[in-house]
Amino acid sequence: MNKTSTHTTSINSSLSFRPLIRALEKTVKEGREGVGQWYKELLDKVYQHSELLEPIRDLELLDKHKALIEQLMSTVFPVTLSDKEDLYGSSVPFQFQMFYASRRMQEEFMDATGQKITMPDCETEDRINEEKITGAYQMILNRFFNANINNGVMTSVYGVKCPHTGLDTYTELELDSRFIDVRIKGDLPQLSFDCGAHCHAVTDLMPLATLQELLPLHLFEFEGMVILRLRDVTEREVLNIIRNRLLDLHTFSDANVFAELQTQVQNLIGLSGVHTAVKPFFRVNNHLVLSEIYSSIPETAKKDPSPEQLQYVYQAVVKAFKNTEQPLLIQHINDEAVIRYPFMTMLAELGYKSAIICPLFADNHDMLGVLLIVSETPGTFNASHIAKIEPAIPLFKLAMEKSQENLDHQVDRVIKDQFTAVQDAVEWRFTEEALRYLTRKSKGEQVKIEPIVFQGVYPMYGAIDIRNSSVERNNAIQLDLLEQLNLAKEIIQLARKEHPFPLLDETSFKLQKYTHSVSNILFADEEIAILQFLKVELINLFKHLQSILPSLNKEINRYFTAIDSPVEMVYHHRREYEDSITTINNAVARFIDREQEAAQKIFPHYFERFVTDGVDFNIYIGQSISPDKKFDFFYLKNLKIWQLSTLAKAARLTHRLEKELPLRLQTSQLILAHSHPISISFRTAERKFDVDGAYNIRYEIIKKRIDKVHVKDSNERLTQPGSIAIVYSQPQEAQEYLEYIEFLQNQGLLKGEVQKFDLEELQGVSGLKGLRVAINLEEEDPEVKKEEKKPASLTN
């Protein structure tokens, strides 16, 4: 209910035209001739009425000079303002008494007398009263204390709820106090702080209550007039509110924030009862992931789309806005509209009859999502509503981009916490599960991470193994031990010549015994005893000999220098072995990683490799890993050819490295053929994929046991240096690889006759067969040669 203000704030003020008259007189003297002449004629009329030159206590006096006062006020309000459309007027300083107002101002904001301003509610009245006091102090501080606060103009915004529509409107009130004089009655109180610095508001200096104590308003008198201007700033304020809410928004799933956003959209377009919804199209690695329709419409929460439905809706929306980014107006959602725009089906099912669809595009023109404004009444919307909503579209676009960024961070955090760093080919599935987890969790549901499973994928396994690496490692250890034992023998023999201590004889005996053991088969318990002897007993003995036999210092120091290594033992041969292993592994790993980049372009697949004494890798390919691209056996065959050729090229690489290695090592190449699809699931504990199901585990068992498999009824290993071995169990698998081998023989990568074998029975596995074909190691391959030129010390 409107209410006339009865607030009695103690401000001594009166209406006076003297400040305005002084301003007109100055214009007459200093302004343009034409304007000055007109103002002079007006002032001559005013001078004839002395009562208009003094403070006016009784506003009824103005009725006698109505025409003259209107001429005076026309110098303040330009003709560009409309009496019927604009809100403006003038009042007694810091009072609610108006003596001049536009027709619209009188109709909307003044009482029946035409002199009192009516407030829409008590809260607004209280705010204006407080700002009235603030305005008075602004003048006092500017005039008497050298402050510089807003140059005499105050603005404030008031929100009012329309009782008929329930919509919020916002009005800006501007108070111009330039035509007001202020005088002090008595002595001016002194302030203990400096007001000279510019500030934006009175309260920047000190609280209003403190000012009222230091500078009581009854000490001051105000004469003149306040110029009032009111403007409808609903669009500006609503857009600011939307902007602030969207900037603070972490997720569209925040129900409270979205309800407020819907209210502000209603305020912006001037229609109550309409609903707002946002449908994001979140993408990760260019893969569309599931997300809800965020809305205050309760029914939409029950309409979570399936991946297929989501993809269909997305494609339909993209098609509709293929040639335009402008909002789409659907005045009547009927059968014809649904046929033309299939994504409208859900809105039609929910009973909505008209809609505005606003596409949200990124700067690169990718579709981020859509903003929907819908109504249950046909013909609710028209072009004017689109014009009103368009300024808000960039705000929703920025919010969508922020939500995508926040989602990326949250999903990445969930993936790292619950899974691990994952490859691009499967990251979409981890992201989808993380998004599902976050969405359900935000609703307060008890939720856990569901297993990541890929059904019906075809496995491929390949290995480049360093031949006899265990034997070479043991041989290097034995050679180092022999070298160290011989060094120790020399020192003990010299010591025995100078001092025939019994302990030296016993040490010499041990050295002879350990040398014999190391020269033959070294058993684990003997190796432990030798290491204990060398690292403890012998070290202590040599340090003691240095103190009693200075003549042995040179030899003993040479011994200590020889064992100054990471293992505190002689490390010559093991260093050569490990350097050779590392060189091969690094070169092969780099080569396979580079080749794998090309392989991913054949068809996206999951790839993992492991480096031990050699490099082996797993590939899983199938429709479930890349649902956006149709899988065909054509891609699988391409990858098998890639697998064969990559192993052959890797063998060429290691062959050419042999002469550069400190210890010449050879590699053998192995492939496991498996023609049936399997399922794999992500093991959270191990942070890796593994086969899933009892039948599929057989594949994993075979893979782990074939690296040293022998030809049946012989001691010959299937894998041999300079060749590729293929283990299979089905005839069609052999036939397929024979075709690929023939092709690569024609290309000069493989050579010779293909050997076929029955393989020995392994624990839990029988019926395996093998193929073996030689690699043309002498033929130079440009890609391998390029790899050779890279420094061998580069790490994986």
C-alpha cells in the first residue's frame, strides 16, 4: 500500500530560487549571446517580484506566479524531456515537498495534493530518508571541509515489486543539489580528520551516526531546490543481477541460484509465469558427455536422456542453428514445429505451447548449450521479448564456459583421486563416470564410483624382449665379483709378506674359496655370504691395515676407488649391462610411442606399454572404446599390420644399435594372436585396465606364459633374435597373419620362409601353435635411421 511520508528528520530547509537566479545571472554575463538575452528577459520578470528573491516558506505563494516559475524551471529541464513520458521534478531541499513535477511524475509518485511524494513501501521510504540525511552531509562536507564527494549529485536505485504481475522493477533516483546554499548557524565545529581526499560517498569518511554527533544538522540551514530525475533501469539492474549470479555460479545444478536466475529472466522480459531451463552440451576430448537439463521445471529432472537421446538432441540442435546464432522464436509448439525442430519433442510432452530457444556458442562457434524460455500459453512470446533477452545471452555463454571449466577441474580431480591419468581415447568414459558421480553427490545421494568397463574389445599384444637378459645380468655380476676378489687378493698377499698374521691367512683362504664359487655356478646363499664378507669384513680389515701398514695405503685406496659406485662394489660390467639395457629400452620406447601416434589415427584405441628387460605393449580396440566413430574390422586389420611392421622396425633399430652398445645384446619379437573379443575393466587399486571375466582371464594367462615357450619336444625357444614369433590357437588366426607376413615380405621388411610349430604345453594352457619369420635386418628404414640419430641417453 502506498504511504505518504511523515518522517520528521530535523533538517532546516526552505525553498529558494536565489541559487538558480545566480546561475542564470552568470550565464547572462559569460554565456552565449542568444541564450544570455533570453535569460536576461526572464530575470527582469523575476526581479519585479521581490517575494521570489527570498526564501519561500509558504508554497501557496507559487500559485500566484505559476507561469513565471514554469519559465524558470524550463531553464533546468531541457525540452528533450517529455512531460508525459519522463519522470522529473524539483522539491524543497531534503524534503518530500514537490513544487514542480512532470505530468508522469505527478501521476505515479505524488499524492492527491500534488505536493507530497508517495513511497511504494516503508522500506523504500526509510532508504530515501537515510539518503536525504547523507545528501545533507555531502553538501556540508563539500562546502565547509573541502571534501570532493560526487560533485553534488547523488544516485540510488530502488526495486519495487509490481502488485499485479509480481515482477520486480528498478528505478534510479538522481538528486542534484547544485542549486542549494548551506549556512552555518554559529561556530563551525572542528573535525579531527582530513576531508580533502576525494571519496565516493560520505560513509567513506566515517559512519553516518558519528557525523550526526560531530556535526548536528540543526546547526545548518539549507536554501534552494533539489532537482529530481527518475529513470527506469530495470533492464540494466536485472542484467547486473544475472551477471553477478552467473559469475558466482559454480554449477547450474544449484537449485537456489537457478530459481533466482529464472525470476530475473522473467523480470527482464517482463513476463511472469514463464519457465527457464539450460541444457549444457559439455564435451571432453570432443566427446559429448551426459548432463542434466538444469531448470526449475520439476518434470525435467525425471527426463535424464540416454547417451543415444543426448546425441540425437545435440545433433538436432546443431542442425537447427547451423546457419545462424540468433535466438529462435516458437510461438506455437505444435506438430508442425516438432517435425521441423525435433528437439522440441520433450517440451511438447511437458505441455509447453510456446518457447524462445537461445543457442549458446563459444568464440570458436562450438555449441556450448541452449537457454530455453518456455510458456504453457500459445503465442506468449514475440520479437520484443527476444530483443530483451539478447543482452543476457553473452552472460549465459560466459557462465556455460565457466561451468565447463569448473567441470573439467572437478572431473580431473575425481579422475586423479579415483582413477589415474588416463589416455585420450578412454578419458571420455572416466569423465562421464566422474560427471555422474559429481551430479549425484551434489544432490546429497549416497553414491560410489562405478566400475569402468569396456565390453567387446579386441586385444593385441606385442613384446620386444632382450635376449638372455637374466643370463647376461648374472654374468656381469660374476665378472664384477671376480674383479673385486682379485683386487682384494693382491692386497692380502702384500700384507702377508710384511706381517704373517693368521687372520690374513684365513682371509686369503676365504678369497680363494669365493673366487672358485663365483667362477662356477653362484647360488643365492653363497652370493649373500660373499657380499657380507666384501662389504663388512673386508672393509674393516683394510681400514685397520691402513693404520698399521702405511705402505699399503696406495693399493687400499685404489681398491676403495674401484668400489665407489651406487652398489658399493665393483660396478664395471654391471654398468655396461645396465647402460646397454637402458639404451635399448629408451630407443625402443621412444620409437613405439612415436609409431603409436600414427596408430591412433587408424582408429582410437587404448594403448599401454611397459618397460622391463625390453618393451611390451597391449592394445584394446572396439566400438565401446570409441562410440562416436563406427568400428569396423577394417581398422583391426590395419592395426595388426601396424603391429607386425612396428616390431620388425624395432628389431632393425636394436640390431643397428648392437655395435654401439657397451655390451652387445640382441632382441626377440613376439605377438599373441587372439581373434575373440574380451571385456576389460579398470582396476582402481592397480590403476590399470585388466581383463574382466573368467573366460577372458585365459587370454591374460597365455600372455604371461609365452615369452619363453619352447617348440614342442625340443629345447628350442620359439622366440629368436632377428625374427618375429606369433603365438596362436585358431587356424584362421594363422591364416590372417600369414597374409600380412606375405605383404610385408613383398615390402622388404620380412624375409625367408615362414616356420610353423606346435608348442609345448604350458601350465593350464595347451594346444598353442606358433609362426616364426625372419626380419630383413640389413635393409635400412628411414624412420628407424632417424631414431638412431637421437642421443641414446634420452630417457623414456
